[in-house]
Amino acid sequence: MSKWFHSGRRRDLCALLYDHGELRAQSAKSRLESHYDERINPGSFYGTLSALVESGHLHRRTEGIADVYALTEAGEAALLDHYAWLGERIDGAGGPEDDDRPESDDRPESDDQPEGGAGGDGPNLKD
């Protein structure tokens, strides 16, 4: 995984843009704040956007007085690569390094899971 993707906020922002196509900066910030259930420092948020633009993972264009952001092909590829890696960890297809994990029958059950488990396909990030 490239260094730019180590930040959870960067990953979440890219996932949000993957889902919505493009968003104005303030709309993206508001959606993340709702998801996190806390305020995001504006300077930190706009620093995140700038870092993603500078690394080539987001495209910025101006619409009136607002900046609008969208994933680039490189940003989408990095997000999908991370999603695949994460899916392997969750689905248990991560390979030999996972041999010390408990069998699925030994894992604690969660009341948050829908009946029948989480399903094998994982979330659909894009329609």
C-alpha cells in the first residue's frame, strides 16, 4: 500500500468519492463528520484533500466558488486494491500468515451481525 493511503481519513474520503462520483469539499467534509460523529478540523481536512490531489489520487476542479473533487484512475485503483486486501483479511483468504487465526466456529458471535452472518460478498462500494 502506498504511503498516501496509511491515513484512515484518506481512505474514507476516497471511498466516499468512489460512492458519490464527485463532491464539493464542504459536502465531503460534512458527510465524513456525520460518519465519524465528530467535527473535523477544517485545516486538517483541506490538508488531506491537498495531499490526495498532489499525489495524483484526486482531481480538483472549480465550480463557481467551490472546489469539486473526484477520484482519479490512480485513486480508484489504490482504493480497490486496499478493498481487495481488506476483503482477504476479513474473508480469511489472506494466505499462510493467517494460520494462527481462530477457526470461524471459534470466533465470538456479535449481536450486530445480520442473521446468517455478514455474507461472503462484502459491501458493494459502487452501484
